[in-house]
Amino acid sequence: MKEHRRAEEVYVLKIGGSVLTEKGTVRRVRKEAIKRISEEIALALSTAPKKLILVHGAGSYGHPQAKVYLESREVKDALITHEAVKELNGMVVSSLMEFGLNAMPIHPLSGVESKGGEIKYKIKEQIEMALKMGIVPVLHGDVILDEKEGFRILSGDQLVVYVSREFKAGRVGVGTDVDGVLNDEGEVIRRITSAEVEEMSIEGSVHVDVTGGMKEKVFLLAKLASESNVPSILFNASKESNILKFLTGDENLFGTVIGYKK
Ligand SMILES: Nc1ncnc2c1ncn2[C@@H]1O[C@H](COP(=O)(O)OP(=O)(O)OP(=O)(O)O)[C@@H](O)[C@H]1O
Ligand SMILES: [Mg+2]
């Protein structure tokens, strides 16, 4: 992706729950990863200030809890899911603040709802105002209220598509614990066009992932590319410097680009 971007262009970065937490467990955080990532973000923004919207996944602070809710359908279990992911969000925001950034949480449960099968986002102005003030809004996968079903799950990946579309993002990065989208031989596919996605066979996740894992992620990003002309890059955020490379527009960032044309 060429790097001749205007300073006011919005960057969207998602950090997967697979990076921030130990996904095969319940409520185990990777403190070192959160610290390293915060440091990389702070360094990148101090050298080249830009508007950044951060989204993070839930990992072990959401997927196992949401699975319990989806089976029980008890209000209490949905709220436990929210509490868990809010705890992870608090750790991410605090860590960013410790590295000198102004970061603020935006909890989807308080500003997004589902009506008539559609997701209604009421968080755009808030995000806009925060960006104008140089604040990094930090969103996360969450449970949201649904008119008919009680609650439904809104994934971090869905939020990435929403904010990237609404803010016409100049650069969209999705970090997980793998180097990109892997083919059957385990090699990274360097580029996928939205047209190719339909013919691909991608698995979900090796861990509990109530929002469809890699398969749904690629599908959503392909949709973002084809419907809104916004390409994205999927890369390994567990590896040091990759977030820094993403935020500084380094073309050597290794990963899978999901675009709309060859
Ligand atoms: N073809 C594939 N290429 C790459 N990863 C794949 C593939 N098929 C399945 N996966 C799995 O997808 C996982 C990443 O997706 P997953 O949803 O678990 O992570 P995440 O989005 O970072 O977490 P969260 O949903 O908590 O934010 C990888 O750890 C890998 O096991
Ligand atoms: Mg996921």
C-alpha cells in the first residue's frame, strides 16, 4: 500500500483477542503484549501524529463467556460477557495512558443496538469529537441489546468495518496471532481480492470464537473492500514491530492484503 496520505486521514487498527489474551483459557491476559503494543502505538503517534481508531477483540475475556450466554440465553450471562471484555478494555486503555496517549473507551453496549435485525450505531459523533481532540477511541467486541433476542454479539471485526466505512479510513490493519491468511499448505496468501473470497475455504478458529474467527474476518474485510473501496491488511500483531510498521506506513509489513482488485 503506497504511503502518500494526508495527515488527517483516519487509521483503523484492530488488535485481536488472540494477541492480547490467551485464547484457549478463561480470563487470562497477556500483560507483556498489551505493554509492548501500547509502546509501539505511542512511539508511532509521537513520530507521526495521526487520527487513530483502535478496536480490540475479546479473546478469553469474551468468547467463552459469550458461548455460555448463547447456550443459556440468560441476561446475567450476557452482562457477565460485557463485564469481562470491559475489564480487558480497561487494561488496554490504562496501558495506552501510561505511555502518554490520551485514550478513551467506547463500549458498544452503551451506544450500539440491534433493531429489526439491523445494527444501529450511535457512536459516530462521539468518535469524531474524540479524534478532533487528539484522543484515541478504543472500541471492543461486545454484547449489544437486541429488540427480539435480548442480546446479540457484535464482533471487533464488525466494528472495524463500520468505523473504516464511516470514516473513510486511509489505512486499515487487523492484527491477530498468525502471519496472515494461510492456504492449505500453511503459507501466507499475500493478496486476496474480494472476488476470490467466495471460492476460498478458510477455517474459523482453533479456539472458542463465537464470531466466526478467521473465516468471518476475511469475509467482512472483503466486503469492506468491494463495497467501500477500502483495502485492509491482516498481519501478525504478536510479533514485535509489526504494529509500528503498520502505523508508520512501512511497506515491508508482512501480511495478507485484502483488496478489491488485483
Ligand atoms: N486459513 C487460516 N489462516 C489463518 N488463520 C486461520 C485460518 N483458519 C483458521 N485460522 C485461525 O484464526 C485465528 C485468528 O482468528 P481469531 O478470531 O481466533 O483471532 P482474533 O480475531 O485475533 O481474536 P478475537 O476474535 O478474540 O479478537 C488464528 O489463530 C488461526 O488459528
Ligand atoms: Mg475473532
